[in-house]
Amino acid sequence: MPWKVKPEHKGSVYRNAVYSYWRREHDEPLGDESWRNLYAVEARLKETGQVIDYNPRRKTGFHLVPARTGVDLGLVREPDGKPRPPKRGPYAALEG
């Protein structure tokens, strides 16, 4: 998780997808519900060209923003602007 998340935002679907994404990238096991959530979120983001960002001052915390070409290669807005190509999942193939 690239952000320190407030307790009231920890139940977010997007927070859970980011956590599941990290687990998949590090060969950690995921339950069926986590897989379903991750695939659904990835499909939506890929279709819309967006990534997940976090702002603790927003009521919902997590929100979607346009992906920056060549920078936001995975599921999240890279806070430091450094591209991190994903190892697995639908985005990994894009970076071939």
C-alpha cells in the first residue's frame, strides 16, 4: 500500500483491490472473494484508463484518476512518479 490509510477508509473496495494486487505481485495467497474483487476492479480500470489514488481528506479516501502514460502502469497512481511495471495480471502483458 503506497499510502498511509485512515481507519475509516480501510473497508474500501479499492483499498482491498490494492492490497490483493500487492499480494498477487508477491506470490501471496488470495481467497476467492479477493480474486473476484481484484479482477473486477482491474477490468474497470483497464476499460476506463484510470488508476486508484488516495486522498485522506476526501470522505471516501480512495478515488479514480486518469492513468499517466508510461508512469501509472499498474493499479495505483504512483506517488513518486516512478513507473513500476507489474509482474502479473492484465497490466503485466502491456509492458511485455
